[in-house]
Amino acid sequence: MKTLKRIVSLLLSALLICSVTAIAGAEDDTAAQADFVPVIRFVASSDTHIRDNSDLTYNRIGKMLDLAYEEAESDEAYDKLDAVLICGDLTNDGTKTEFDRFYEAVSASLRDETQFLGVVAKNHDGYVMNRKELRAYYKSVTGNDADFHKVINGFHFIGLSASESDAQHYDSKQISWLKSELDKATAENPDKPVFVMHHEHNRDTVYGSSSYDGWGVTYFNSTLNDYPQVVDFSGHSHYPLNDPRSLWQGNYTAIGTGAVYYSEFTIDTTRTYHPADSEATATFWIVEIDAANRMHLRGYDIEAGEMICEYLLENPANPENREYTVEKRKAASKPPVFDEGAEIEITPVTGGYTATVPAAKSTDGMPVVLYRYKVINKLGIAEKKGWVLPSYYTAGEQETIDLKMTGLAAGDYKIEVIAETAYGVDSEPLTAEVTIDDGGCPYCHEPHEGFAGFFIAIYHYIAWFFTNLFS
């Protein structure tokens, strides 16, 4: 059974990796991809947010590690899991009990072969204890220094926690120490990637790191820009790891780790958007490097136990290997398409109408991340505009997308829907001509008659007004 699973896994990996490298413009070298044999494998994750009064993420840590070990054991060429990285916000409220529970959850599944590498963050981890006490308590629980430089299988891992000063995230001593440790690591072998981990994204790198998103910091960029060997892991934003913007390359490589606890987004001018299923989402990376220093990234949905994205990068330590810059990714992004004959279906619902749209198909291997719609009246004026976020950030596949439209009076309309990539490339619009009959009431679409109906109608028109006001 394990052999069959391995064969299927290799076939799927080959197909996925081929599609991703084709997107990036790399040559299709399937023979080299099939020969990928790891020399190190580790988990990269963040934001476990352990609570005293909830087992949700406590159990997810176990699921994450069990899944990582299962994937490792399915590889007959290299069956080890060498390390687990968790990039801060280990706890939700920063209590000592939460730190105890966090490491209890890790230790319950961690095997002797696997090193735990973690850092503590300024915000959630630092809510209760002052920063010096936080760093000391973290070491007393885990046995690890809050800042560290460790070597595993010849690869360097450098981690930075929140500084000892309560007034700042990271201090000048830490930045100097980081530069010193990077000098040591790259002097030993300038051709190998060096892994750096901290909590917050570096500003203007991965999805969620812009000044508008609000989850990026500027402490590290000026240092890291001098080290092309760096592969930098960070969390904090909870923005989805399988969004292609969560893999960034510039002078170095940056990777957003998603989150073990809930997902978040910026969409247009809407910051910190949490979809209805936000807390049901949980993700992490399995990272592998081979003898040629190629990096294999696989993103997983913890609850589904399934892989949701995959990349193969040529040696990221080489500054010539930069296929995942924003410019190249934008150039590679192609319009999604709706199936020929796809139609929009309109259904009356309380407070308005639902337009059900068949999901669009990706044409470039990158997910469809947004649907936008317009409702245009017979004068050609868009009376309503809006967007809907599909659940691309999970393992589940949506066959249809529901667009809720409120505040529409009876009349004739044209509805236009477009599907959009992470880099703003739009599909051709899917359109429908629609005649809306509100049935006598724009809120419930039913007529109201008689004395009692008069008062129900007043109530429904008020409800309809406020539904439209806040839509």
C-alpha cells in the first residue's frame, strides 16, 4: 500500500512541479525533477495561538506533525523529518500555562530525530510577561535560546525572537548579531541556502507585508539584501501560503508561512478580512533541499490532510535564480476562463438575490483568488458592484460561486462577473440578462395584504433599507 501511495505521489508531484516551473519560465526538465532526493526536510509554520481553554490548535499541532512524518515516511529515498520551525505567536495570550501547553503539544508528537526551532513574538506571545521574562520563560520550557543559530545536515538556521526591550520589536544588537551569523554561514559555503526565521514579514515582500496590509516590519531588509543565500520564513499576517504572492524573490527569497490558526486577507481597501470559514483553515509547509541545493516546497491544509500547492526552485542561494519575482509572476499570470456555455443563475433570497456562477478555471497553475461582479441597469449604469472571495486557500474545490446582491428594485439588468488572479489578470466577463420581479416586497419577494400585511411590509422595507445601507 505504501509503495502504491509513493508511486501516485511521485506522479502527482511531477505533474504539479512541471506546471509550476513552466509558469516561472524555467525549462521543463522532468528527468531532473523525478531525480529529486532530499538531503534535509523540515516543517515551516507559524501562529499556533495556543489557548488555555481550547484544544483546537493544540490538536492541529499534532495533526501537522503526524502529517509531516507520514509524508516523510512515504519517501523511500529519504524518510526523515529533520526540524520543525514555528515562527512566533506560539500562544494567544502569552500566559505561562499557554507556553506549557504549546510545548506539551509539540513534544507529544515530536520524535528524537527532529529538532524543534521556534521564536517568540512581540504581540501575542508578549501580552503578559515583559520581554526579558518572556525570553527566559520560553527557554525554560523548550530548552532553546530565543535567538539561535543551529546547523542541521550542513544547513544553517538562524532565528530571532522579539528583543529584550519592551519598546521595540528587534534591537540593534540583534541586527548586528544577525549580520555576524550570516557572515559565518555564508563564509562556510556561499552556494548553500541559509534559513532565517522571525515572526513578522519583511516589508514589501510576501502577501500581507505592505505598509497598507500592516503586517510587515523594516528591521531586516537592509541586512538581508546583502545575502542572496537567505531564505526567510515569517508569519504574523495569517495570509494564505498557497497564494502565489506568499513566495517572493528579490535580493533574497522570502516565504510566508500561512498560519495554524485562521486565515486573513487584504482585498482592495478592505484590510484584515476574515471569511466565514477563517478559523477552519490551517496550513504549513514541508520544505526539502537536495544535493544540488534545489528547494522543494509543499503547502498543506492541516484539517484536510492534503497538499494545496507545490514549487520547485533552483538553488535559491544563486542570485541568478530569481524566477519568482513579482514582475515575472505578473508576466506569467494568464486570464482564468469560464467553461463554454457557463450561465449565471439568479435566485431570490431574503434581503436580495443570489447570483450563482460556475467556478472559473485557472490557465496558468495559479489559483483564482477573487470574483467581481457588476449589476448594470438598462441605462448602462452600474447600480451594484462587489466581490466574493472563493475558498482557494483550502483543499476543498468549489464548483460554484454565490454572489449576494442586495438593494435591487424590480427591473431589467445585465450582470457581469469576472474571475481574477492574484496579480490582477481578469477573465472575460460572464454575463446574463436578468429581469428582477420582487414579488411585491424587495426583502422577502412576497406580496403583503391586509391589515397585518401592512405592518409586515413596513418592517420588511426597513429591513431592506438597512440591508442595502450596509451592503
